[in-house]
Amino acid sequence: MTKKKYMNINRKYLRPSEVEAIYGIKQGTLAKQRSQGFGLPYVIIGRKPNKRKGGIILYDVEDLDHACKSKNKVEHLQL
């Protein structure tokens, strides 16, 4: 799907493929960040307790927007 199609979707959560399409962050980058314990906040739905695999990984749209806005701030230095 294209970015335009996703922009019309009004949902609270996105899958990693949708995050890549909308925000341009590769799924591999998201996976690496999750495995190393940093990066964008996410939730896992349907994973059995005490298991490291399985489930559906979802990213909250509000958290993504907030994270992207805060990382793109430009600070002006006074010379």
C-alpha cells in the first residue's frame, strides 16, 4: 500500500509494515531497536506469558507522532 492509503486510515495502532510506509522507518530498523531495548514505544498483543516470540507487534500512532516531532526539533544556537 502507498502512503496516501495509510493516511486515510483512522486507527490507534499500526503494524511495522505500516510504520515503514508512513514514516519511512525500515522494518529491520524497528526490529533491531526492539531487540536491543531502545527506539519507538510498542506493544505486543497475543504473546503467551514468559515467551520471547510470537504475538503481534503494534505501534501507537500518538506515540509515533510525538516521538517524530520531538526528534525533529531544531535548536538555534546564538553566536
